Amino acid sequence: MAKEIKTIGVLTSGGDAPGMNAAVRAIVRAGISKGYRMMGIQRGYNGLINGEVYEMNVRSVSEIIHRGGTILYTARCLEFKTKEGQAKGLARCKELGIDALVVIGGDGSFMGARALANQGIPCIGLPGTIDNDIACSEYTIGYDTAMNTAVEAIDKLRDTTQSHDRCSVVEVMGHHAGYIALNVGIATGAVAVLLPEIPFDFERDILERMRQTQVTGKKHFIIIVSEGVVGAQELANQIQAATGVDSRATVLGHIQRGGSPTVRDRVNASLMGYHAIDLLDKGIYNRVVAVSGEQLDPDHRRTGFGALEDDLVGEYGRVRRNAQPVHVFGRNGDFRNLQVQISAAEVRLQVQRVLAADGNRDAGDAADVHQHLVGVDVTRAHSLFVLRQ
Ligand code: ADP
Ligand code: F6P
């Protein structure tokens, strides 16, 4: 039987992401409209441990749908990774009468939610990170705004790059995932995109591509590098030394995390927030609200923003663009048994589509590439998998 819930806490955790405010707004208003008492927890698990908690009403979330950042603040809380820290969090929930929690954050934040769930606090996770690196969901809150911010900045860089016949090496964020870099690269018509999932060869992937376009008269170049692959300045220096093309490096950095959320982020965050409350209201918890195919499934079971049910593995399991991840928090409400299965054929198909859109590589490269793209999900999923109890 579902646990009786009267009071629901909400927190944002890990890196902030545009759209988190829209999610908080939807959660608070949906919760109040369904008769729950809503508590805002500040600075992630830090605030839970320290009691930085306040009751929220419908006006607490006024004028925030268009604002980046998070009105609840966010933090990284090392203490919450320990049993002692988690016990303090549980004690605080009991003290404040918080019966359930909605956690907006990335996979680290979900590990914290899992710890609380294992101690009997029903939790719902909302994917909130610009990196789009949550294995079960095709979309994470903030991803769209971050990409648009990066594209807008690179469009500006293009003007000056073109005027000087230069090469611009631009580093974008993404943590260990190349989604931002890949899509921004396509959207800005970059000559090359360096992803963490695909080892690159300087001669083949940079110099040869530049030469090919130089033959057709191109004199300026945009190269996108996902963070951690290679230093942007180092790469710019190498390119200048090897080609003689005047080169500059730009690290877009945290600008990608800020700003007013796009329509897509506002709408998805609002829908996901509403569904988090709806699921708790239905007695379904210890799940991540995931997006699949951008469809809203009215009974919360098949696809869309609904919870991922164990019994739907295989049948409706194609929730990730190139994978078959299904369990997020596992069965029996204890977040265990996370599983990710990859369909190589699906991955290959997806990669071929991406490469076709890119127009630079032929399908033959897909075979090399697909293993690496798979790595995006597998790597992240394994980090979850290893952490299971
Ligand atoms: P994100 O949620 O964006 O992936 P982090 O990985 O930094 O960001 O995690 C955010 C917070 O979630 C951490 O500071 C910590 O409080 C909590 N957290 C992360 N991993 C765990 C874990 N294994 N157990 C409990 N809490 C965790
Ligand atoms: O997860 C979001 C993200 O911005 C990553 O893209 C980046 O690697 C990281 O956070 C940066 O974290 P910090 O806020 O600690 O600089």
C-alpha cells in the first residue's frame, strides 16, 4: 500500500540548469493544488542536513518561470555521500514532517535520492542538467537552453573569425558526454567536432578536414571541442603551427549554464514538474520522470514523462535514442537493479543519421563511431550501476 503523503519537499542539486525554476514552480503549484504542504529545501542536500527549509505557497514561485539559475539555490554536498550525512537528512525529514521528496538534478543527485528512498522516503527524480547525460531520458532540463546559448555565442564568434580569416577553437560543456558538442557542431556548421566518446586524430580529423575545405575556397574555420577532450588553447596553438592559419581559443564555460530558459526547457520542466506530483499522488515513486519521443503518455506507463516501470522492459524500453535503458531507480522502490542494455543496431542507425546530417563523414565511419557513442550512456550508467547496493 502506498505511503500516506501530506508534505512534499523539493530541492535542486548538483550543477544548476536553466529551467529548474520552471520545474520548481510546477511542482509547488501542482502540489498545493492537490492539497499537499510544500517545503522548499535550499542548497540541495546541504540544506536538508542543515535545515535550510521553508514552506512555499503559490506566490513563492511567482515571477520565476523565465529566470535561469534556481531560486532554491544548489550545492554539492560531500557529507550526503556518507551514511552519517544521509542519516542526518532522514532525521531532518522526520523532524520537519517531510514525507516525500522531489529532487531536481543529475545522476549524482539521484544517488542521494536513492539513499533516502532506501530509508523509506518516497522520492521522484527530475533530470536537471545541461549535459543531457541521464541514461533513461532523452531530455534533461537545461540542455536546450545551453545549446542555444552556445550556438548564439558561436554565431558571434563566426563573424569575427570570418573577418580575419581565422580558425576559432571553441570549448563547450558536457561533462563526459558529447551531446552538446555534437549538436552545437552541427548547428554552427563546424568543420570538426571533437567528442569525448570518439578518440580524435589531429592529422585526419582536423588538418585534413581544413585542407579539404581550403581547396574549395574556405578561409575561416570553427572547431568545436567538448570539455576534457583537449585544451582549446593547446589545440589552437597546434593548428596555427601546422597550418599557418591565425587561430584563437574560446572557452564558453559557465555562460552555458545561465540565462532565461528556452520555450522547450520551460515547457518540459513544467510538464515534468507536474508529473512528479501526479506520480506521488498516485502512489508511484522512486522513479525518474523521463522523456521519450517527446510524447506525453496519459497513463504514465508507456513512454513520455511517465515513470519507467519494470514490467515494460523490452516492450517499451526504447527510451534512449541509441540504447535500451529501462530501470532507473530499480524495482521495489529501492533504486537497485539499474540495467542498461544497448542495441548496437539502433546505435548504428542513429550514428548514421547524425553523420548524414553532419555531411562530413561517410557511412563507413559509423562502424568505428558507434562503439564510442554507446560509451556515453554506458559510462554514465555504469557509474550508477557500480553504486547500487
Ligand atoms: P549531479 O547531480 O549534477 O550529477 P553531483 O554528481 O555533483 O551532481 O551530485 C550532486 C550531489 O548529489 C552531491 O553533492 C551529493 O550531495 C549527492 N550525491 C552524489 N553522489 C551521491 C551518492 N553516491 N550518495 C549520496 N549522495 C550523492
Ligand atoms: O553538469 C553540468 C556541468 O556544467 C558540466 O557540463 C561541467 O563539467 C560541470 O557541470 C562544471 O561544474 P562546476 O559547476 O563545478 O564548475
